[in-house]
Amino acid sequence: MKYIVLLVLVVLAVSPVYADAIVDKDGNVHKGKIYSEDREKVILQDPEEGFKVFKRSDIAQIIRDNPVKEDKNEEIRAKFVELLNKLKEEKISAQEFADQLVKLGKPIVSVLLDYLKNKPEEHCLEAIVDVLVRLKDKDTISHLKEFSKSKSKPLSKAAVAGIRQIGDPAALEALVELMSDKDKDVSGSASKSFTQLLAEKPDDTWLFNRLRNMLSSAKPPAKKHIINCLIPTKSKQAVRLLLEVIKDSWEKTDIRVTAVTAVGRFGFSEPDICDEIRNLLEDKEPELRKTAAQALGNLDDAESIEELIELLKDQDKDVREYTHSALKLITGLKFPLNHPRWAVWNKMEWKDIKARRTALLENLSSNNKDKVVDAIHELAKISIGKKQIVSAFLELLDCGISEVRQEACTALGSMKAKEAVSKLVEKLDDYDGKVRAAAHNALQKITGKNLPLQKDEWEKSTRR
């Protein structure tokens, strides 16, 4: 027996983390850490093989680095190991594993934290983090922030996702902090989770107000991270937030430029949004003028054409080139970067087209059904400022007059307006059969898909 003990001591001496061991009756040494014990069994956490359960009757000797203190949570620990083994053996699902842990209440939290700090197995990470989130206490976010910086990438990723799942302002702040982490995996995961959190709550005014305060106090690198992460949210509240940054003349130019670029990529072309961007065409900073021109091009803002033509005379070469690209994008014309040529087109053609286009857009609000239908038909033929026209047609899909809804569906199909797909899918269950047929025909033209006139089929297709 003394040789066995000596062997155990030698084994433990070379172990950098674990200093406990169990010697079974056959003389085999099992090194690790005593995780929990009671009168009938002892549970050993092995650094390589996970948890091992030993009956007292099978143990010859227990070697301890530090005697295990009596713990009132031993039953909780034993239950955790039992459930973990069931999950590993696929006797229960990850959801069942998490649900049963939650039933154990707050005492399980310390057990889970201890487990995550000692080489946790990858297959249970998401479920354990889910339990921590569901049993959230005041320190949950700080613990998850710590785990997000773990060398274990699966644990880091699960921890960041857990912070997003919490979803309150404190979680938002934690994600913003992690977005500036030097580890690209951590910052990338945090940025993705930040975007998902805001996308899940696009109308949460309270959350966006908190974000407004964070933006005003954040350092420039963090501000840029936040602004760029707002783009995929497709939230109008995010656009309004960025407009505040743009209008702040005390803000650094590069931050305002980043915000303008973001607004251009959002694609919302409401008049008040375009007005704010248009105001920057006369800004003293060339970087802002050229970025504003680019954004107006991306927003397909026909109302800015005349101002953009004047900007072709700007002293800055980059501003002229960006403006030229914007004009070609909005008009579809391929005139060279030559102000006189664009000025002639503006005088001879665009002013008449603009007047007619404006009158037709106004006719869409008429109480005369025939006038509205004729305006839809004519506007569908105008390619300049298409986004504004499409937005107007989308509003008409909710009109109370069936013939107007039908004509709007047909027009959106002829314009191949991809941004109208989700709204057209809704019209597949319109109470009027002609509207349903027009929406179906429009969807086929836009997507190129030959699906039946069944809303659920189109919903499945658009989700892919």
C-alpha cells in the first residue's frame, strides 16, 4: 500500500491543476479533483475524461491536496453530474438538461460557474449558459464577460450569446465593451450579438434611448463599432439615432462620415431623412460632402438631382467623382463628368419629368379612385427616383379600395421591386381574389419562382 501512496504522490506532483486522487481496490490511481462526496460515493473530476463516480466500497484510499470542506450543496453537485452524464449519453436533450437544472434554483449557479472554470465539455456549454441567464442574478453579466474572454472559443462564443440573451441595458453595455476587445474572435462575436439584440427589439424605445446615451459618451473607436453594427438591424429608430450624430456639428468628422454612410446603407428614403443628408452637400468638410452625395445615390433620392448637378463644380476631385457616381445611380444616365452636359439635361428634360412625377405622387392621395389608378400606372414607367415610388406603392397595398391594391401589386411586379416581396406575400390572403392573383403574379416576376398561390409556401421560400 505504501508504494501505491508513493505513486499517487508522484503523479500529483506533476499535475499543474489537479492534486487529488483516488486509489481503487485494484491499485489503480485516478487523478483529478474531488468534486463532491457523500456516504455512498465520491465524484472525481478528471482533467481528460470528465466526471467519474466511485462507490465507497470500491475505494482503497483517497489522497487529498486540500481536505474537502463540508458543503451543503453536495446533493446539488451530485445531481448536476448525474444530469451531465445523461446528456453525454444522449438520454436527455440539451433543453431537458437545462430545464432540470433551472428547477434546482439559485444553488446550482455556483456549481455551474465552478464547472465552467475547469475545462468544461463543449456539448453542454450553450445549455449551461442558458441556465445562468434564466437564473440571472446581479453577477451573471460579469461572470459571462469573464467567460467571453476564455481561451476556449466555444465557451467564449456561448458566453457572448448569453449576454445578448439577457438583453437589458447592462447587457448592451457589456457587448459594447467587448466589441472593442483586442481578440478579434471576442470582438466579432460581441458585434454580431449586439446587432442581433437590437434587431430583435427594433421598436424598444427605452433600449435605444440607453444606446443614445452610450453613443454620446463612447470613445471614437467604440462609436464606429456601434454605428456599423446598427446597419443590419434595419430599424428606423437606429436611423433617427444616427441622424442626431450627423446633425451634431461638434462631433468628429470621421464619426459623422461613418453615420452618413450607415444611413445610406439602411435604404430608408423618407423625405426628412434625405433632407438631413442633403444639407451636408454644402458642408465645409469635403469628406462629408462626398459621403453625403454617395448616400443620396444609394437612397435613390431624385429630389437631390439639381443640387448634385451643382456639386459637379466642387473644387475637390473626390467630391466631383462621388457626385457623378450618385447622379448616374439615381438617373440611370451615363453622361460624362461634365457639369454643362448634366445642366442641359436638367433644364431640357429633368425639370419636366420632375414636375410630372411630383404631380403623379400627389395624385396617389386623391379620393378619386380612377385618378389614383392612372397615377400608379404612369409612375411605374418612371425609372428615376424608383425607391420613393416603390415606398408610395407599398403604402397603397393597405388601401381600402381593391382596385387600387390590385394595381399597386401589378406595378410593383413590373418594377421588379425586391423590397416589396414581404408585403406582397401578405397580400396572398387578401379577401379580394383579383388582389391575391395580382400579388402572386408580381411575386413570380420579382423572384423568378413558380410557387403556387399559397401564403405559407411563399413565407417558407422567403425565409430561406
